[in-house]
Amino acid sequence: MTSSSLSHDVGEQRRRATVPDATVARLPLYLRALHLLAEQGYETVSSEELAEAAGVNSAKLRKDLSHLGSYGTRGVGYDVTHLVEQISSQLGLGRRCSVVLVGVGNLGRALAGYGGFANRGLAVDALLDADEATVGQQIAGLTVRHVDELGEVAGPGSIAVIATPAAAAQEVCDRLVAAGVTSILNFAPVVLSVPAHVDLRKVDLAVELQILSFHEHRKAAGADERVPAGASA
Amino acid sequence: MTSSSLSHDVGEQRRRATVPDATVARLPLYLRALHLLAEQGYETVSSEELAEAAGVNSAKLRKDLSHLGSYGTRGVGYDVTHLVEQISSQLGLGRRCSVVLVGVGNLGRALAGYGGFANRGLAVDALLDADEATVGQQIAGLTVRHVDELGEVAGPGSIAVIATPAAAAQEVCDRLVAAGVTSILNFAPVVLSVPAHVDLRKVDLAVELQILSFHEHRKAAGADERVPAGASA
DNA sequence: AACTGTGAAACCTTTCACAGCT
DNA sequence: AGCTGTGAAAGGTTTCACAGTT
């Protein structure tokens, strides 16, 4: 067990090492909302307005931003441009960070051309596939290369996206790790294993649909069974 | 201590109305892992094994399953087939629930053919698009219909998936709501507004990538700045 | 002996409400 | 007056550790 002296371990030197995960997950949201507001001519926004645009409540937004530092002005709000810069910088969108996408099926193509990806500082800059018929094609301004050339485009510092069929994902993942990649985003519906030092995230397109189904099912079941007629709104 | 002396409190009629959100979000994961294990010939699994296959820890798994009821056998584990049925039923995958997909671009195509979708009880069964060139095409065994025919395929009880460009999403959403749909999954990178009774979920393909970027950035910044040399392996 | 089911503790996130700055 | 930044309260989730069951 842990020593009973509790949580004083880590030194103070990690000043901003403490942005909560939940907050990080919302920064991209704020960033998009801010870009939108900027296009509409806003120079400053209140937490209320920005929260509305991002689809969260204002207390949460303020708390989130407070974790990055104090970038607002009391009585006024936040400077849109400045806040965009701060968040972008936090997210590491400024530095040239190569994004490599493996698997150029429908999903891969969608991702390669995705506004959200290409938009601000995080464009995909290499496409790889195993299929000879796909290799050589021009997609979203890039030429698809063979997955065997993976070592030439991916390395420490790059972010890899796996959009292959489930069956191929683990092998691709292993190759990426061997090439030194430590940040991987997996869209294939399998649980991948990676060494502890690799940061692996997962997007499962079916999960959200199944969650919806759960709630839809609940609604229907509730209506069937014993609810006292129009109970909820 | 099952229903003996201290079964006080909450009305009993809401027996299973209390599955926590976090648990619901993991059920699809367990389901997939179970299907995999079933294919490999498992008839029972321990919480340890299933947790491993699903990529979570066993305490969490047991707690999650306990919210659905007690389907395990102490000293033995869980019956794979039975558990699959229980979870499927919770998720409403048994009942025929029509899934309508609007927007047949690359992402739409990917979703229509997605193993995870088509796989178990939640196949997409109508495709709609606004583009005349796309309407009429055969995709994943379905003929693409014009979005104006939305009212004919979507209604109360169906689940809708929006995979259109951002600019079209709100209008499609409004039409879906007008048609009586109350469960919508949005892949377009915009914040949609819906009436309170509609259940709207959102998948943002770029968010996860940006979260990875955040962590990658941290790693790099940490290495640059002040870390006490080779602290971690 | 093996393994589930679950209170209780630890941890994390959200919301509230207001002090403090402009 | 208006709005941010933030302690403190409330709520939710994960982990621990063990009683209970087969």
C-alpha cells in the first residue's frame, strides 16, 4: 500500500501539469466555438456566450479556463483572439506535429478530409494503406503510400491514427510502436495492447449508437410497462 | 444482503432504472468482448478474464454488471451466452429499432458498412442524402434515398445518425425532430439545438486527436523544460 | 478454493454562490 | 454594474478489500 503520509509526493515544479482530463476533453470544443465567434466578428465574449456556443454551462467553462490561467477580464469577458491562442498553444496545435493515418478505407478518407482535422494545425500529413490498389491514389492532396514505408513517415513525436479493419489493427499498432510512435488514436473496433509508455486512445463509432439505443429502449419500455402516463416532459 | 431487513427507501418499481451513465457507456465494450470470447469457445468467464478482454479492470466490471442484476455464479464466473443476452436486452438490441443515416459521404459510407454497427442488432436500414448524384446508389445493400423522403423512413422510435457536412446538420436535425425522432447521433462538427425531449449525442472525430496532441505536447514540453533528467523509463 | 457482489473509502467532476476586480 | 475566478458543497465514478456463495 501507499505510505500513510499521503499526497505530498510530487514537487511543485509541475506548475501547469494539473489540467483535469475532463477539462482537456472540452478544450477542442471551446476552440471551435471561439473560431466561430471570431468569424462572426466577436472581439470579446462573456463566459455565458461562449458556454452557449460550445454547448456547456458557464460555471463549467469558467472553471475549465481557470485551470489554464487567468485570461479573462472581470466585468468584460475574454478576448477571443487571445483565448484562441492560449488554448491552441495548450493543445500543442502550433508546433508542427505530423499526423500519420493508416488505413485508407471510407473511414480513413473521411478522416483525411475532415474539416475538424484539417482545420486548425492538425492536418493529416501522411496516408498509408496495405492495399496495392489504393497505394498511389491522391486523397485530400496526399499520395497514399504503402504501409511498409511506415518507418519513413512516423517516428517519435508523430501522432498516428489507425483506421484499418479490426483484423489488421494490432499489427499496424505494433509497427507504429516499433517506429517510436507514442501517441495513437484507434478507430478499429478492437482492444489494442501497447507498452505502458504509449498513449493510446480509442474512438468506437458504434458505442454511442448503442448508448442511444439503450435510452430509446428505456423510453419505450417505460411507456409500455407501468409509468403513470405522461410522467416526464 | 439481498432483500431482507434493510431494503428501505426508493420505490421498488424502478428496479433497473438506475444504471449509471458510466456503466451504460461500457456495456457495448463488454458485449463486443463477450462475442469474441464466445467465438473462441468460452462458455463461462471470470470477471478477470472478461475485464482483460474489454480493456478495463475487474472491480469496475463487477460493479458494472452488478447494476444490471446478479448474473454471475460465485466461484465460477459468468455464463457467456446468458450475459450476452442480458446486456443485449438492456441495450435494446433485440427489438427491431430502425436506424436512419443521413449524409452519405465518406463518413456515412464508413458508418453504413461499419462492422460494429451492422454486427449485432443495430444495422442501419435507411440511407438518405441531398445530392442527386448519390441518390439511387447502392451502398451496403441499401438504396440511397433523397433526404426529402425522410418522413417515410424516420419517425418516433427510430434512431437517426447525422453524417452530413456541418452546414447542413441543423436543418437535417430540425427535419428529423419534426418527423418525430427523439434519438439523434451527430457526427457533424457543430453544436446542434434540439427540444428538451430529444436525446442528442455527439461524436467529434477531431476531439480525440486534439486530446492526444495535448498529451504529446506535454511530453515534449516536459522534456524541453525542467524535468529532472530521465525520471521515467 | 475460487470468484462474485458490495459497502466504504478515495478520487474526480460539476454546480453553487459569492468575493473581488474592472 | 457586470463578469471572472474560486473556495466549498454536492454528486458521480473508481478502487479497495472482504463478506458471502458455490
